Amino acid sequence: MFLAGDGLARDPFWPLGYESRPVVNPVADNIKPPALEQEVPTQKRVVTADDWAAARKLVQMTGFASAGGRQIVFMNGTAYRQGDKLIFKNDGFLFKWRVEILGDRKVDLVQVEAVVPLSF
């Protein structure tokens, strides 16, 4: 494009004297943006000590191992070391514990948090 004498840009491939008209799209001009969905108020359920206890009962310790001075505990088919996070789904929540190995075949699960996952 170049600037014509009046300072307006003109497409060099247009015929002389041609003036472009604004494009009118009746379909696009009549489209309205979708209405925003209103959030449905939901009740936030609070995690109780009974919820923690019910979830803890479902965590089963199935074995222990020790190699090179490191202790490993097997819970629900997964190996965990000292300080690892155990995450377990139960009753619409993700329960998170920190694994504390106290000694030979003794394990404590320290409660970290319980959250509602984004999708289940």
C-alpha cells in the first residue's frame, strides 16, 4: 500500500477511482456474546477427625525393607521413604500425609492437608 495525495492508504491493485466499502456481515453483526454462567452456590464441607480416621483405615501397610541404611515401607502397593508424601482419595477429598518411619516396622503418618480435588 502507498499513500495517495490525500494521505490515505490505497491498495495499488485497486482500479483508479475505486473506493472500498466497509464489510457488512449480517450474521456476525447479530451474534451476541454468550451469557456468563452463574456459579451455583455450593456448601463447603469441612474435613473432620472422623474423615481423617476413615481415610487412614484404608491405608494398609503391606511390607518393610531396609537397604543401605535406608528404610522403606510399602503401603497400598507403593514404596515410601522417610518424608515422602502419601496421597489418598476418599469420600471426595484428597488426604495428604507425610511418612515418618520411627524405627523397625514402626511408621507414623503425619496429617498434612485434605483438599477437594479439581476433578475426580
